[in-house]
Amino acid sequence: MNISRRNFLGGMAAVGLIDLTPKLNKAQVFGGQRRIVAGPGRSMLMNSGEKLTDLWLYNNSLPGPEIRIKEGELLDVYFQNKLTTPTTIHWHGVKVPNAMDGVSGLTQPAVEPGEAFSYKFRIFEPGTYWYHAHTMGWEQVARGLYGPLIVEGVKDFETDHDITMMVDDWRLDKDGQIDEASMGSLHDWAHRGRLGNWLTINGKSQFRTSVKINSRIRLRLINSSNARILKLKLTGGVGLRVSLDGNPSNLASISKFELGPAQRIDLLLDVGTEPLFLHDLSSREKILAGIIEPSSHLGRGIVKRDPLIPNRLESTPSNLKHAKRLKVHMQGGARGNLSHASFNGENYSIRHLARFEKKVWAFNGIVGTYEHELGEVKRGDIVILDVFNDTAWPHAMHLHGHDFWIRSSKQLNDHHVDVKRDTYLMDPKEKAELIFLADNPGQWLLHCHMLEHMASGMGAVISVL
């Protein structure tokens, strides 16, 4: 589904472009413990001044409250569920203990309506992460259950401003409400996933923030959409890429970049007195997503714009002769080549699976469930996932509890040598090796983060013993 310029801009007429400096809400802290509550809420996605959209929110805010902690600190969250449906929280990209991973039915029971659960763990890796629902995530994330998690490092680059932007698309009906009729559409599940017709940053269309003139900014961008592959472009300045998915990256000057669902990128921006514009090019028309506007009322930046020392990257293991290899053959979907697959121990035609089970994707000929184990590896093993995207569609492959190096012919000219990620966007027919150190014991989910693809079969478990 494309975002039309007319639909996107329609809600702006009543208010115009108001100069705002919005701040993300923070989770309240009580004795070192943060409180997060999932419940029904409303937000003005359209900025029309009239139409509030009914959503499911954390702490009644969109996005959920920004959690900021220091590298090595304990994150202690008391989570309450005030929805009428079970839910959990997954801490995306963070190396949590397995019991804290938030995958209901695998690492913990779902938190039932009216019940609570305590998440408690230390985070040692600085970077840009996020948290989101992981029970029927295809619906719960689409209704607004997500928020940013920022881990500040002791060696972070010095900046005047540190700005988080969560970019999302929404499928809204003519009344500005979530399009209920299309929720769970098998067509979406078998194609690209649920795409929206309305784009927001931090819950606002044409998001606007003010910064000091002549300042240095760290811009943290998170793709929180269900399925949209964002194609973002900066106008009025050039960003220096410093991090991908929370991991240090090669420093590179960029003005156009792509973010698959759940992926993150951190940019350093030096601004002067003119605004910077962020556009999305993933639809038929160029859509203005956000504006960063220098304001003399805020004063001048004080951080020196000295040349940066390149990031130190952790090298890809050189000797992979004894690495454990696990095959991941991805099949299914519309225009796919999957005729039959195993589901719950029985073999079915893809027609039967789609019609009666709403399953259309498979790994290694098996429709994904939490009982589908790709393999067992020992703690300390180097593991190579031999992944073949044998489908007609892109897939954002995410591994819980670990991050990985990537070897793919697609990247030969992209200067990503030794960069680690936790979510990798695979093109149709692409073959890649995802290489990781199995240093976190437990049962870990590997799945496509096009959330409808996961729900309809594209997932499996790796056990680290």
C-alpha cells in the first residue's frame, strides 16, 4: 500500500506547520524501578486537531516512554497489562537473559489481562534499541505497542543534541481509525506484509523539532513499522553514519539510506542555521517525514566539530573451518515455489495451509512454530546460518539474544566489512551467511521481522546449550 501525498497532507490543513519541540515521554522511576503499563489509549496521528485514533499504548504515549540508561546499568521494569488481551515485551537487539526475552510461549508465559511481570537485566552494549509487544506482534505493534530504548555509552561521541525518531506507517480508514477490516489480511501476510497509508515520526506526521544553531546532533532512527522498508533521504545536510542496530559501523557520509523493519541507524549531523528535511521515498511520491530546524532562541552549539576517530570494529572470525553450520532455506508466499510443507508434524499442500491454517511461509520445508528447532549449538560455538531467500519478497531477518556478522555478495561494494547487526534485510533470491558467537544460553527465535511473515510461518528456534 502506497502513502499518497494527498492522504498524507490532508490532515495538515487545519493546523499548518506549528513550530514545536516535542520531547519523548520518560518512564517514571520508583526506587530504581520503571513502570510500564500497556493499555488502550488515543493519539492524534493525523494532526488535524479533530480526529483522535484509538490505539494500544505503553503509558498512554506514542511512542511508549523513552528508556535511557547508562552502559552497564540495571534495567528494572515492572510491567502491567491493562489490555483485554495477553501481551509481553521484547527488548529488541539487547543481549538479555533468555527468561527476559519476552517471547510468550517460548521464554515466558504471556502476561494476562490484569497481571504483571518484572523484567530485570543489565545492558552492557551501548546503542540504539527498542522494545515492543511480542504476543500477536503483527497486531499489537500495528496498534502502537512500542517504544525506544537508548543505552548511553561511556565513549559516545559528544553532541549538543541526542534525538530519537521512531518512524512508522499506519493503515487508517477514512475516519482516521486503524483499518480493522484489513487486520489479519491473508493477502498482506503472503505478500510484503501490512503496509500503511499514513507516515509518522514519534506519532506525528511531519514531525518537527528545534535545535541550537551551529550544533552537532546525534540522530537515532528506528523503523518501527510492521513491514515497510523505509527509503530515507536527508536534504539540507549530510549525515555521518556511526552505528547500525546498536553496533559501531564504518564512518561514512550518507544522505540516502534504507531501513528495513526493526533496523536502526545512528547519524551525526552538523547543522548551521538552515533546516534539515527528512523525506521517505518508499511510496510513489516523496513524503516529508520530519524537519530539524535550528533556532537562535535555543542558543548556539558548544561542541567542537573536530574530525572523529573511526569506530573500532570487532573483526569477523577468520577461521570458520570448525564453525557450526545451520541451513535456513526460506520459501513460500505469493509467487513462491513452495507446494507442500510440514506443520505440527503433518505434511500439507500450501493451498491447505493458506486456507485452513493461515500459514504461507516455511524454513527448510517446515512452517515455523516454537517447536521447530533449526539446531542445537554449544555455548562458545561460532555458528554460521546459511540463509537462502528463495522467495519473491524481501525479508528482515532478526536473531534474538545475539547479533551477527554478514557475508553476502550484495555487500561487496557497501563498505560494511566487520559490521554487526541484529536484523538483516535480505533481497529476493539472495544468499547470505549470518555469523554469530553463541555466547548467550537459551532458546532463541530467528524470524522475519515483517511481522505478518513471522505469524504465517517464517520463524524457528536455535538452542544454545
